[in-house]
Amino acid sequence: MFAARIAIHKDHLSDSYNLNGTSIKYVAKQTQTCIYEQEPTQWSKWNPWFMIMSPHQPSVIKALNMIRKASNYMEWVVPSWHPPLYSWDEKRIR
């Protein structure tokens, strides 16, 4: 059994487990893997993370790459460090 794990920033993951329209269930179905949500831990910096498991190594690699690709795109669209959009936002944050 092959396994991989990937942490996703909580702002990039919707309630229905979608990453930019890519559903975690869709990735699991396309790659024939089992993807389990794990509790946030210190390893994931308290963000949700997923365990990907399959008896076939290429399936695990493909699922990991599909999730990573969607997550990297979301990081580009919505940075996890959230810069203030306007100067009045900085005043409100303080």
C-alpha cells in the first residue's frame, strides 16, 4: 500500500471539499485512490490535511499532483497571507 499526505491551507478549501472546482471526491474517483481527511496537527501547521492511499504508486502520485496543482492555483488567486487590499483595511485590522 502506497500513501502520501498533503496539507491544504484552510482558506483554499471550501466546505464541500472543493479546490477551485476540483472536488476531492472527483480526484479520488479519477485516480482510483482513497483520500482521507485528517485532523489538523502541528505537522500541517494546524491546517486540514489529507492522506492519499492506493495499492498503485502511480495513482497516488497522480492524485497528489492533481491536488497540489489546484492548491497552488488557489495560493496564486487567494494568498494565504492575505495582504490588505486598501489602506483603510490596514487601519481596520489594527
